[in-house]
Amino acid sequence: MPMPSQATPMTPPRDFTDHGPCVEDLAREFAKQDAATSEALIETLATQAIRQWRLDDATFWQRVKFQARMIRAQNGSGSAPGRQ
């Protein structure tokens, strides 16, 4: 098991039972990534959940997306080209 201080690649959970209740942890991981790429992945996960009628999962992913946006905004890491 890696130590908490070590960086480990993020593997998105497959379903609601995999990700548990903590939006904040996943949102922080997504906020570290490129905004467009991470939001596209979140949209894909939410869309898959909706197609499978897993509405708790879809809601969870929308919350992750919102929280990741908030974290990016607080950190000043917006996705606009040329923005510093």
C-alpha cells in the first residue's frame, strides 16, 4: 500500500459502490488534471450512469464536477488559454 504522501495515478471508480461518499477527494484529483479532459471524463461517467439508470452515480459525478470547478477557481487554475 503506498504511503499517503506518494502520488498514485487516479483510477476512476466504476460505480457508486466503488467511489463511496467522498466527493471532495475525487474532486481534488480531477482538479489537478486539465479542466477540459477531466470534465469530459466526468461527463462520460455521468452519461454512462444515466444510461444504466444509476441516478445516485450520475448525481455523484455532477457533484464531483462542480467541486472540481470550485477547487480550480480557488486555485486560479482556470482552463482559459493564455490565462495565468
